[in-house]
Amino acid sequence: MNNIKTVLVTGANGQLGQSLKSLQAAYPGQHFIFTDLEQLDLSDKKNIIEFSQHNAFDLIINCAAYTAVDKAESEPELANNINHLAVKYLAEMAQQQNAKFIHISTDYVFNGQQHRPYTEKDEVQPQSVYGLTKLKGEQALLQSMPQNALIIRTSWLYSEFANNFVKTMGKLGHERDALNVIFDQVGTPTYARDLAQAIMNIVTSNSFDQANFITETYHYSNEGVCSWYDFAKTIFELTGLQCDVNPIETVDYPTPAARPHYSVLNKTKIKQAFDITIPYWKDSLQQCLMVLQEKE
Ligand SMILES: NC(=O)c1ccc[n+]([C@@H]2O[C@H](COP(=O)([O-])OP(=O)(O)OC[C@H]3O[C@@H](n4cnc5c(N)ncnc54)[C@H](OP(=O)(O)O)[C@@H]3O)[C@@H](O)[C@H]2O)c1
């Protein structure tokens, strides 16, 4: 019998939020409250306090975030409000309600100079406002909730929902004969549905159901490694779109925010703690492309 009955999911219209929504029918033992900007604007503390006064829950899954990595460089205050301060206030709300907390963070907390997959113990050194605000959110959660919370860092999320690299490539592949794509940033694409399924498995696991556990950070991405160039090439191979992909260097595609050159995540800890099997990124990409094709 699982004690997690009512689950608040923020960022419900985002990729991960919608992926969780698509799985909820398989979990009739849990009642989900999905919120996005209209129901609960996280940029303002008073909204969070007010929401807490009218809603009770046993778990918060915080999928909401300011995810516009480049725009964050010119909107640091708003990014900080959502990625950092809101996490603190949500954690305080969870504490008051004796609720647990699952928070999603990012590979962009690392500087990307390493040559082996990052573990949860590796030093953090964000290169961007987005990465810094996400790191501050992690730190605020660890401080406010030393027990009963999980931080899951993920990377290169894509899905059939919202905007992402796979959908952008699909669109551009129809419009153009050739594209330039960066080959010197290496990481692992993650299908949001796989992450959502992993979260559901964790929520319904015995170890998560324990009365009190120490708050820990975990890494989750799909298995394998690729560059954005390889990712684009594979999308075109699997969809049959005739579009050449030219490999370019990061210096040839300047962006306001710096990105890590290498941000592969080591997932041993989450796999062992929750007995999770993680799909290979190309297999998951194929799954997502099939879903997208069905939607067309
Ligand atoms: N996308 C990636 O490649 C990636 C990589 C690593 C980690 N992550 C992390 O994974 C998590 C999920 O990412 P995602 O790709 O699902 O993000 P997403 O698609 O951008 O969704 C984020 C959601 O947060 C909502 N939001 C923004 N500002 C808000 C506010 N003030 N109050 C309430 N909600 C607000 C957005 O609403 P609107 O749509 O109305 O703006 C959106 O629905 C985030 O924590 C992100 O940092 C993402």
C-alpha cells in the first residue's frame, strides 16, 4: 500500500509534465493535480503560499522551470525566481504538508570539461545563468528539505510535446536541403517519456514510500552518448528525411549562453537505488518518432 495519494505536478504543459500526464491513467492509486502558469505562477512567492492554503498533497513533482537557456542571460531575475526561489518556497510548502518532493535539474550545472560521465559527486560549475539558477534551486532544496526529497538531473530532453530538438529537426528537415549542427557538444538525449516512467516507478517503489529518507541527487538520461550532429543525423536516418547535416564547431554558432562541451551523466546511482532499466537513446528516439508520426 503506497502512502503517496495526492501528487502535485508543476510545469504540466511542458515536455516532462505532459509526459507524466500521459502516464497517469496507469496509476489509479494516485490522484494527480497538474498545474502550469495559469493555476500556479511560481515566479511569485505569494501564489505558492496561497496555493498551499487551498490544496493538500503528499508529493510535489516540480517539472516547471525557466528553460529558455539563452534568454535567461538577459532575464536572470526571472530565471532565478522560477529555478531557484520557487524551489525553496515549494520545499517549505512540502515541509508544512509533510509531503515528499521530486525536483528536476540539469546537466548544465557542470562545466563540461570532464572526459568521463559525470557522477553526482563531481564538482559543479555552471557556465550560464540557467545552469547557475538551477544549481541554486538544488542547493535551496537540499537546505530546506534534508529529508524526503530527490533531485534528478537530466539532459537533452525531447518528446512529442512542446518544443524540442527532435521536433525542430523534423520541421527544418522538410524545409531545407542542408543544416549545420554542432558536433563538439557531447551528451545524451533523453526521451521525456522514459524519465516520466522512471519517476512513476520511483514514486511507487518501496524505498520512496519509507517514512524518512535522506535527500539525494541522482542522474537520469537515456543510455549512450552522441553529439548534436549525431543526434540530427539519426533523426534524419530514422525519419527518411533527405537533409544533409554539416558538422560545425560551437565557435561557429555563437549563442548568448555557454553550454558544456561534455555533459554525459553517469546513471549508476539511480539504476541501483530504484532498480531501473534505462533504454538506449536511439531506441527511445525511434519510439518518439513513431508517436510523432501517428500524430501527423
Ligand atoms: N529541456 C531540456 O533539454 C532539459 C535538459 C535538462 C534538464 N531539464 C529540466 O527538466 C525539467 C523539465 O523540462 P522540460 O523540457 O519539460 O521544460 P519545458 O518543456 O520548458 O516546461 C517547463 C514548464 O514550466 C512552466 N513554467 C515556466 N515558468 C513558470 C512559472 N512562472 N510558473 C509556473 N510554471 C512555469 C512552462 O510553462 P509555459 O509553457 O507556459 O512557459 C512549462 O510548461 C526542467 O526542470 C528543466 O530545467 C530540461
